[in-house]
Amino acid sequence: MKKSKVAITGASGLLGNKIIKHATTEYTVIPIHRTKPLSSNSLELDITYATKVSNLLSEIKPDVVIHAASETNVDKCEIEKERAWKINAKGTLNIAKVCRKVSAKLIYISTDYVFDGEKGLYDERDEPNPINYYGITKLEGEKQVIAHCKNYAILRTSVLYGWHPWNRTSPRG
């Protein structure tokens, strides 16, 4: 039986790396990184370039794309707003459009920062109300996924903790 082909953006990040470790037994995994390859089969891609995203995903034709690539540094997003928008909103738009084109399911990793924190225990029916630029850019990413991709799931994570794959000497949250 043929294994489903799963492309994972943000493969060199904390979450992307953990997904890869757990998915490789069940799926054919294609790690995609921007900064630091963690394996010899990892492919480099800057998701902010629509043509590069289109070329790579059209070539590998994944069944599923887990889009974990993101600028997650909240303070950096406040300071470098243009960069944060380019990665979190525009980059996600690029991924969503190509997933639709190649008929890949898109699993978009978003954040609970799309909420203001006033209510707590949010669910998918609650109205987003981000209070920082990171949350604004991730919410825009969600909107791009909904508008441009037919087959998708949006996962809103909370703070992630663990050992970062390229810095084994200290935990990172």
C-alpha cells in the first residue's frame, strides 16, 4: 500500500521537527525548511516567494501539507511588522493557493493568539480578537487558508515547549 506523501513546512522548527519524527513511520515525509536543514532529505524553501512555492509543491505533489512555518517570536513581530506579515500572512496565502492547485489537504498551524485572552477556554465558534501583531498576522493566515484552499484544517496551538532540534542544550518555549 502506498504511503501518503506529507510535506511539512517549518521542518527545522520545534513543532515541525516533532511532527516529522512521529509521522515518518506512517507517511512519506518531505521536510521543508528555510533556515536550518535537520536532515539530508530536507528541501529549502522561502514561502514568501509564490513562484518558488508553486514550483516546489507542484513538483513533489504532496497529498497533505502541514504548514508549521511561521514567525513565532511575538516581540519580533511587533518590531518587524512587514517581515511578520510577509511570512505569516503572505507566505500562508502562497501555500494555500498551491495546495488547492495540487489538490493537497492543508493543515495550517495557527495560534490561540488570535484571541484576546479575556474569555479563556475558546473554541472554533468564538470570535477572534487578536491584541498583538503576531495574532493579527496568524488570523490573516487563517483567512487566506479559508479563502484559497478547499480542503483544510486550522489548528490553533497554545504555547509550545520542548527541546529545540538545533539547540539541545536548553529548552525553548
